[in-house]
Amino acid sequence: MTRYFEVQQRDGAARIGKLLLGTQIRTPHIIETDKLKKWENGNNPILDAGSLWSLGLKESAQKHLDEMRAKVGDDTLIILPHQSFPLAAPDDVAVKAADALDLSTTGSIGTVFRAGQQVIKSDLYVMEGAGSLENNSRRFFNTLLELKNSVPPDTAVYAPNMCLPENAAMLVYLGIDIVDDTRAVVAAYNDIYLTTSGRFYLDSLAELPCKCETCAHLDVKDLRVMDKIERAQHLGKHNRNVLEAELALVREKIRAGTLREYIEGQCRTRPWLTALLRIADSEYDYIEQRAPIVRSNQMISNTGESQTRAEVVRFANRINERYTPPDADILLLLPCSAKKPYGISNSHQRFIRALGKGRKFVHEVIITSPLGIVPRELELTYPAAHYDIAVTGYWDAEEKAWVGDCLANYLSKHSYSTIVAHVEGAYRDICETVSKELGMEFIYTSSGNVTSYESLRNLKDTVLELCDGRKRSAETVKKDMLRKITDYQFGQGAGEILIPERAVIKAPFPKYQVYVDKTHVATLVPQYGTLAITIAGAEMLLPRNKYVVTIEDFVPKGSILAVGVTSADPDIRPNDEVLVSGSKAFCVGRAVMSGKEMEGSTRGIAVDLRHVKKL
């Protein structure tokens, strides 16, 4: 827990924050390494008290620390004297040495973290040995994961001696808040010219690809004729400029919620970065619990890694765990469309017109990459209506396998009397594979082109014949849609509670409003495809004790800070609709951080409130 660090914006594990020191520092931040130990002038906001290997005994280290604090004051962050060991050192030796320090000081502090050691309450945790972990994706991620799981969520993390323009975005994406310019300076003294797309030896360059303030007035020949020290100074300024520019871009990506899309391309600069992204995705919980449930921007799916990003896997998991189909025993499988939501696309409009009155008797499920399957009721729900993917007509084996698994899992769990597949190409390949795997018979209604007159006529005739004698009202279809969205948001069974049979649906699609006993309980938000609930709706859901944030005895106004939260459902994700319960107030709002972060933080906004009811 911290008094000096506050997270202001999030994009998954990536954060924009501020260190509230004498000089306020915005993170992600680059430390100038050569200033870390220059404490005599009292001007540097972050200082390193040094290594015990050189300071000597604990008493000497404490004296040195006291002298530093007296000189620089409480609003300078001091990294406590430390006795760092190589990562290969035996853990029992390294941990024992670290735990024996027990140094004390007032004000803002940082500590060097090693897995297994006693965690000292700090404002900054230094990732021990980070610089030795380049090109070791698994070890780096496991070390970071251990650190993140051991320290409070509202504290900054510093990975020293590691950052380069090519990996800065990845480090921030995984949750690093502070980096330094060590590698950039060392590269300059080795005649290495850094860019976001890789490193170049000066001798290999025909021209300078950067036009920063340092490079604008120089060319390669100018640099080559300089003496080594002068050349290193110029290269160092350039390398630092590129690093600063990259972090500025990363901050903008965080603000826009598009950092993931950026790193899927940026990680291609080094194989170990691509491996690092894949390893991070394989540790689903780490990114997923920090990933917002909805975003206001489009989700671009351009690479194979898009298929394993947290939002995609979470959507598929919720279909599998929370979704139950409506009371319609005929399943209609349809291909996706480039235009979202699918229902407004030209192809799906043709499907809808062909189905005519028979449409309300079938259950429509759309087959798509990378999401797998999308029930029609959830076609507005993020990310179903918010993704875009390169369309070539070609599906690779991994895409087919992923989508086929999603469809097979769904059909294994839910029974239909008849399965109609109006598909062609890769969609049909997937359906035929699943049909054979599960031993289920599919009726195929397309003949060459799913939107041809002959195909649509066959679809219409097939459905009308199957639906003969069935009854299902349009009002029931509306309620089913809203129940499925409610289950997706709040868990299976929530839909039946919030939208009982006596509920009335008002307003035109897609701005449905739900009334129960003439009381407004929820509204469908078309932008996200989720429900915004009222106080009355929240009171209906409260007995389930899900998505509840419990607060101390006060009446909040506008927003709730993390310090006022006593407990929070661990299933809460950023941007989730949450119920806020206290002895003096009952509220509804949107989560700004995850439930786990709410409980572990002492700074920052936990919930943005929309409705407050005094008790």
C-alpha cells in the first residue's frame, strides 16, 4: 500500500499513474540512471541508497540512509540499501540476506524484490535482476508474476537495466511502471543506433532514419568522424529521445485502450518478445482480471495472438459457462459478416428477410473468428459488435480448430432437435468436422453462395417446414435477449431475476428499457451491448451477492475511492456494472478497477457512481 503512487488510467495490466513526490512523476517513466546516486544536490526525485556489498554492515547502511533522508526530505523516493544477488544464487541465501536488512526511514521508499522474501510496504518495488532476463521470456514473466502477486496492486514496479525502444511497449503492457536509460546509454557507447523496430550499428547505416532534435542536424558521416566520446553523447541523446517518444506513444495507446493492438505488431521486432506475449496470454488470469469488460474502441484482430487475447478468451468462456439458449429447439448456424453488429449487414438482412415469420422459432448462432460462436442475443455485446479482422477468405488451421472447439463445446452442452447450417467455405468445413466429431446430423441449406436466391429460398423452405405448428411471441424473443445479456454480465440465473415473466420491454431496439411492476430496472446500452441497471434493478440482484462492492459507513458522492472499500467481488472487472452496498447508502455504478485491486489498494477511484440511495 502506498501514500505516494496513484494509478489514474488502465489498459489491462498497463497503467498511467503518478508518483506524488517533490517533483511529480508521471508513469510510465524513464529514470536517468546516472542521477540515481546523485543525492548531494537534493534535486533528484528518485534515488538509490546503494548496495550493501559496498556500504558494509547494517549499521553503516542505516547511517547512510539517515544522512540521505535528512538531505533530500520525505518527498524524495529512496530505494533502500540492498544486497542484490544474481538470479542463479540459491534462494535460501538471497532471501535470508534480504530479510535480515530491516532498515527504516520516513517518507517514500522503494525496495528490491526477490521472490520468497518478506515484503516491505513500499511505494516502488524493484524487479531484482531484470536486466539479465532479456531473451528469457519464461523466466522474465514468472519473475514479474511472482512480484505482482506478492505486492499491493497500487504500488509502482521498476524493471532496471532492461528497457529499449523496441521492448518498452511490451514492458508497460505487462505492468512495468518505471524503466531506466541504462541500455540506451550503453548502446550509444557501442555505436548502436536504437529505433522502435530494432538496433543498428552505425557502420551499417547509409542514413539516419530518425529526425529527432539530435539527428535533424547530423548525418551518418558527421557521426563517424567524431571522436568516440562525442559520438556516444550524440547517440545517447538520440537513443533517449526515441525511448521518450515510444513511452509517450504507449501512454496515448493506454488512454485510447489500444495498447494490445500495438504490441501485437511491435513484439515482432524480437522473437523473445513474441514468445513473451504468448506466455502472458497462456497465464490467462493475470491479464484477464485487469482487462475491462467493455471498451469504447474497436478491437482489431490482425495476428494469430489476437485469438488468445483476454477479451476473446473471456467471451468464449462466458458463452460456455454463463450462457443458456432460449426455448427454441431448432439451431440455425450462420456465417459472420464484415459489418457489425451482424444484424445490420447486407448478408444478415437477407437471412432475416428469408426467414420471415419463421425467424422467431429458431435460435441463431453466428460462427466467427476469433470469437468462436456468437449467439444472436449477444451480437451487440462487447466484443461481438466491436471487432474487425482481416478478411481474405482463407482460414488457417488454428482458426478452424479454435472455432470448431467453441462450436463443439456448445453443442455438447446444449441439445437441439434440429441443426440447420446455412454456411459455405471454411464455415462449412468447421461444421462438417464438428458434425463428424459429435455424431450429429446437420442440414445444409446453402448451394454455393449463402446469399444467392436459390440458397435463401432453400433456407426459407427448410425453416418454415421445421417450424410448422410452433408458437413463440415477439415479446418472449425480446426478454430472452435481455436475459442472456444479464447472464453474461452478472452470471447464470441473473436474467430470470432481473427480467421475470411479468417484465415489460419498452422503447425501440436497440435501446430497450426493462420495467417490472411499472418500475424501471434496466436499460440496454447500445454502445456496449450491456445493461445499465437502476437502484430498483440492483436491489433485485443484491440477494445473489455477486458483483457487490461493500463500503464503509458513509454516503458517497460522484465516485468511491479504493480506501473506502471494505470488500469486493473478485469477479469484478474494470467497466463492470456493480452494486455498492453500505450501512448508509446503496449505489449503482461502473467499476474503474478490478475487485481484487479495490480490496488491495489505498489510492485511486474504485467505482464511478451513477445512482445513490441514502439508507
